[in-house]
Amino acid sequence: MAQITYQDKSAVNVNSDVADVNKVNATDMNEIKSVVNTNATALDNLTTQVNNKNILTIKLNSNYTIAQTNTLYQITGWAVDEQIGTGLSLSNDKIVIGSGISKIKVSYSAKCQGINTTRTFVYLTYNNTAISQEMATYGSANQQMTVGLTPRLMSVNENDTFGLSCYGVQNVIIVGASSTYVPTILTIEAE
């Protein structure tokens, strides 16, 4: 943001007949300049911080159905939902960490739909290894549950990947985008 660049003012025509409250003095102009320039610098710093932020939220584009009981599956069918910055990307159904990023905050929300009284496990995967597990337990057929990971701070390297996997009974559904439901999402935030 532009700053005030004139030199500080000094009083040259002082009229002591007029009270200070009724006139603008050199000290007043210098104070205004100082405050405006301090705020301009603060705004520039804030803009830089915002511009350096990277956030990527991916959503499951359609329902994902577990094909076989007791098998761990990588959930596929993701699409970019919202993105700020270019330091994170979606590739092969995983979020990929870009260069210059060393810390991230990761979270997810997965909506699961059971077919009977069963359980479904949803895993956050880091470089193809499950690092967290959340479980949905259904009391009846077609019951839906949402499981998730509260934001977690992690150290990362360039080209590290994050995704979601699931494990459960055949035909259990991980709910994707539709007009009725909030889809399953995965979000990573980095600076």
C-alpha cells in the first residue's frame, strides 16, 4: 500500500491568536503521516501472509462403495472443492505437498452409510500408510454416520501425499457429493 512520502512539516507561520484546537499544526500533519504509514506497513505484511497461505479441500465426487469385506481400499473419485494458493495439488486421488511447505494442518470428515449392523473404519493415509483411524458403527440398515479427524498439525516434505482409505463390510458406502448430503471431504492447510 502506498505511503505518505512528504518530508515532516515544521511550523513557519504560527498564529498564536488562533487556538490549537481550531487549526492544523505541523505536528498534527506529522502524526497523521506516521499513523497512515504504520497502518500501510501492517496491511502490506498481512497481505503477504494471506498470499503465502495454501489451502486445498477435496471432496468425494460420488459415492464410493466397498467392494469386498475386510479389505483396505484407497478411496477414489476425488475432485477439488476449494483451493487457495498453488502449494498443494490433487494427483491420483491424493493431496500432494508442494515445495517450500514444511508444516500442515490436516482434517477430514467422512460420511458413511451402513448396510446392516456393521462397522466401517476410515483411515487418513500419509505416504500410503494409515496414520489415524476413525470408526462408524451402525445400528440399522442404511444408517449414516459422519466420522472425522479434528485438525492435526504435522511436519511434511515436498511430494508427501495424503488420502483417505476405508475398511469394512462389502457394499458399505462412503457418501460423495449429492444434492442431499455434505460430501466426504479432506482439507490441508499450509503456509
